[in-house]
Amino acid sequence: MSEFRLLSVVHVFMIRNQQLLLLRRFNTGHDDGYYALPAGRLERGEGVMTAAIREVQEECGAVIAHGDLEMTGVMHIKTSNDERVDFFFIAKQWSGEISNAEPHKCDDLRWFPLDRLPANLLPVAGQALDQYRQGVWFSEHGWK
């Protein structure tokens, strides 16, 4: 039997004044044109909270303290290409100015009212937000 390695991704809900920060994927080769949360792959030897803080800073320029991150859930995801276990966090406080720090991967960064999210929101992000609102900590996506 071949060795199986599971990919993990961290996602961060950044919320201020009942608005959610979303980035539209561009030129990545994966889900381009969809709005997503600040997110990225967990690197070898990196804790999930450290990864979440790093990804937000790399993508948006904001700095989040460990104490300002709250884990909201975990999702086991199956796509046509891989299987993942993703971790979702919420940050309601950070320092620094929000900006598009990766314009080669993101062609739009903006705040959306929580009750009017874009139709082209990544389904995983929408599901994770619904789960958070319902107080559900674990879910699956893409499994039959």
C-alpha cells in the first residue's frame, strides 16, 4: 500500500463592522475568479495558528496576534485532485493596513456585508461560515 499524505490549509475569517474580508483568486490555476478567505497551505513544521497568521500577513499585510485568533472549525475536504483537512479561524482584531499584498494571485480584495456575500464565493468558505454561525465545529465537503 502506498503512503498517503494529507494536505492542510488554513483559512481566516477577518470580520469588522459586520463585514467579511474576501480576496478574489487570480492567476493561481485553482478556483480563479472565486472569492476566498485569506488562506494558504500549512508548511512542514508549522503550527496551524502560526500558518494562519503568516498567510494573512502575506496576502493582506495585516498582523494578527496569537491571542486574537479563535479556531472556528475543521473541515475534511475531498476535491477531484486531493483530500485535505482545513482549519478555519476568526480574527476580529489585527494591526496594520489591509492591502492586496499579492496582486499576482488576487485581483480584488474588499469587505462584504455578512448578509450580502458574493455569488462567486468559494463553496467551502460559504459552508465554513454557515457552520460557524450554527456553532458546528466539524464538517465535510465533497464526500458523497
